Amino acid sequence: PRVAVGSTGAFGFTAIDPVGNTVDDVTVPAGWRWHPIIAWGDPVEAGAPAWDPQNQSAEAQKKQFGYNNDYLDVVPFRGNGNRGLLVANHEYTNDELMFPDYGTTDEAARLRNLETAMYAHGMSVVEVKRRGKGAPWEALRRSRYNRRITLDTQFVLDGPAAGSPLLRTSEDPTGTRVFGTLNNCAGSTTPWGTVLSGEENVDQYFTGPTDPTAREARYGLNTAGRGWGAVQSRFDLRNTATRNEPNRFNWVVELDPENPDEAPVKHTAMGRFKHEGAHVQIAPSGHAVAYSGDDNRFDYLYKFVSRDTFREGPSQAARRHNKTLLSDGDLYVARFVGDGLADGEYDGTGTWLPLVVDGRSMVPGMSVEEVLVYTRVAADTVGATGLDRPEDVEPSPVSGFVYIACTNNTRRTGAQTDEANPRANNKDGHVIELREDAGDPTGRTFTWTILLLCGDPEDESVLTYFGGWDGPVSPISCPDNLAFDDAGNLWVSTDGQPGTIGYNDGLYLVPVEGPERGRVQQFLAVPTGAETCGPQVKAQDGYVLVAVQHPGDFGDASYANPRSTFPYDGVFAGARPACIQVLPA
Ligand code: FEO
Ligand code: CA
Ligand code: CA
Ligand code: CA
């Protein structure tokens, strides 16, 4: 059989059967139910109008919940277990599913839709409450913490590259202030209660430049873009006054949801690339160590080690200090070396190659500012190992081992395979386990092994591996977001599975210790066309959070021809991205 049954995993659920990729439903295990918390268009800030798909506008969207929620968490708030601050990323938009007059030839209407879509990006903070443990979270419509982060929100650029000429534009000659955050993909909640968010595929928002330098081309620039320059000229790089605007994106953003009046920060010390997200663990020495993948085919895994150390305790002084930890530190990129296949394992050793140490560039010919702004170029120079699209990277809170989701890479050829990326035409992706030597996350060396070679175990044309477990597993493809429950079980959500193995995307439990190591068991499936994002598994609290992204994005779907009506509340004939909670029935 394909599917594990009778699991006694973290929640004692029985794995669901894989769900065909045209099924428009959220599927959860027997004994569980799901509940929508907030959806695209729902009012967030004071004065937000009720959502009206026939009358959308940028002004309304600036105060309403954005589109395509990705990272998601409910951050504990003021020590009250029944209040929280829901923080969500809004990565991008599916304009063809959003607007009744999508594709109109009326220029004013086209620009109105474009501007609305621009303001459906960013982040949201929404206060939530519940009646008690086991009850669903409900979004509060009136809270002083409710906040939309949009292209109008001013961010502070901090760290060693702040103020660099590489970050200056005619609108910001200081190189220290940026309006907006874009393509916010995965993220994490820090040990001090702020939220990190990765700015990922930012290149798509810029038009040009038509004469890109090699450094600009390495960041994917020089495309037609989405035409945003017609609304805000800074997105048109044929305009030389804004040529550095892309350098002001592709950072890790830190947002403090408890301080609604505080400008969020873009941390230049953590380097600039297509950050999927970033996850912090506190080393035994007290340093904050943040791991981050550059989600691009053949791109790299990075780690940042803070200069200063974490202060324990709930005091505001400790919190203020901890909020500076990501502003200064050392930056490394990973090289993986296999030890050969004679041992029957895809594994080996690795080195953290220094890029910036003690405020000095370790890269010949590049200044610290250049290394931080053109981090990909610096990493190319030192000989890092290209991975199969490293997405979420998360340390286990129990073991400290670090897990790297490599989503897929169908462009890797047989000649390009290595022990860390062992499959050519890697359509199903894999998960790597990294163990820092001596248990020290601040160190320079590590060992690694492949935990999962994903796929459908019944498809004999694909080499699969499930951590040594040889019983039944749920088929799984394209691992993207990672989470851990309190017991240290890994949870994996997928992106792109409908196109590879024909099942709706989902969320999977994967024990990493003990006799069930590698036993993949599917917990839920999202509706047709959707992607399972943001997962949080609050095992002790008995619930799971999932961001259902781009529901109904399947085949030739459009506003007029929807393929999904998720979240099935009758508000809309199409689908709305929404954050859901899964809890015992
Ligand atoms: Fe936005 Fe790498 O997924
Ligand atoms: Ca080996
Ligand atoms: Ca992702
Ligand atoms: Ca994704």
C-alpha cells in the first residue's frame, strides 16, 4: 500500500489517502476539522470596507487582508494563551483569478487592477482570540495591533550595508529607508517574539534594465516585469534614478507585531539573495544563528552568526537588545562534500565558507558592502555548492539538527549530480539533514545526510528514499515549508505536487528520530490548485495552522471560470486564499 495507516504520530492521526489534483476540498484526518480564520479581502485595519470583489481598489486593499498568504504564525501575546497576533506574508497575486475585468483593454481599469494587486502584497498582523484551548481562533476586527504592511510602509535598512551608495536612489539619497516589502515567502518567529520574512522572487516586479551588469543579471533582472512602473516609476529600471531600487529588496525583514508604530527592518548583515525565509536558533554560546536558503536552481545555503549574544527573559530591555542581534555578525555559505556511495548513503561533510567575518570581507576583490548587496556573486567566487532550490531551512528545537528542503530542479543533468544533489531531472525534490560539528552552530564544519528523496514510492522510474523506513509511506513531492512540533517531529508542506505526482499539495508528518525515522504520513491536503504554506504545528496546544495559497490556480482557471470556491463561505464564486486552523472535531 502507498499510505501509512494507524499512525501514532504527534496527534495520533491516521494518514489521509492522497487526494486527486482536481478535488476542491480541504481534506483532514478522521476526527479532525478545519476552520477558516481570515481570508483575502477581510477587513484588517480600522476603516477597511467589507470585501466586494466587484468594487476592488488599492485604497480598500491597503486595509484588507492581502492575497496569497504564505508564512503564517499566531505569536503568543502578553502571556495570555487565548490571545495572539496572527502574522501572515502575502507573497504574490494571481491577477487572473482576482479581477472580474482582468485583461480589459480599458487603460484606467487595467491600472486600477494593477495598483490593487500591488497593495495585495506585503504582510498582515491581526489580533486573534479564542474561548480557550481547543476552541478556534477568531480574528478581531478592531485592535490597535491590526496592521497591513504594504508598499506605503517605511522600512529601515540596517547593518553594515545601510547607507551604501549601492542602496541609494533619487527618492532615498540616504540609502537607509525603503517603502514596502515584496514577495514575502517563508519566515519564522524568533526566540524574542518578532517575525522574520524572506523577500524572494523580487526581480519580477522590475522592468529592465535593458543593459544589465553581470551582477544585476545574477539577480534575474532584465525582464519585462509586471509593468508596475506605470504606477510607481521606481519599478522601471530604464529610469536611471531608480537603478538601485532592486538592491533595496531581496533581504530578510524583521517585524515586531507587538509594536504597530515601529518601522520594520531589512537586515543587510544577513546578505541579499532570494531568501525563502530565515530561521534562528540560539547557540550554546548565546549567539543567534540564522539559516537561510536562496530558492533558485543551483543556488546556495547560507548562515548568519550574530556578533552579540541573546539575552534571556521577558523584560523589555532584553527584547530591545535581542532585536539588534540580526544587525551585525558573520555571514557564511555552505559547501557540501560527499564521502562516496560505497557506504550506501548520500552523505558527507561540509564547510561554512566565510563571506564576512568580524566586519571584514573574506571575498577577494569585494568590499563588505558589495558582499552583502551582491551576496550571490560573492558565494560564486568562494566555491559554494549549488543545491536543488533550497527553500525552507529549519533547525530542530529538540536536536539542533538543521533540515533543508530542496524543492526540485528539473534542470540538473546527470553530469551535474553530486552526493548532496544525487538525482538528475529532480522533479520531486529532497530533504537534507545537517549536523553542526560538536553541536556548535557557530562553527565552520558540519556533517550531512539525505533524509528524504521524495516521490511516489510506487513509481519505479524514480529513486526514492525515506530515511531508512521501508514500510508504507504517503507519496510526497516538492518539499517547501518545514515546521517542527514540540516533540521534534518534522512536518513538511509541498509546492508543485499536483504537477509531478498528480495529488493535491499537503502537509506531512516525518519523524526524524527512532524507529519511525523517515515514515512520511500525510496529515492534510489543500484544495485543487492550492499550495500548503506557513505551517505551524502546535502539538501541545492541539492544533495546526496552514496558509492556503493560490487555491483554484489550476488549468485554465480565471475569475469567470473558477476551479475552486475555497473557503466555501458563499462570499465569492471563486476562491480566496485564507489562513485555516485544523483542530480536533
Ligand atoms: Fe516562494 Fe521558494 O517559494
Ligand atoms: Ca556516502
Ligand atoms: Ca516557499
Ligand atoms: Ca511555496
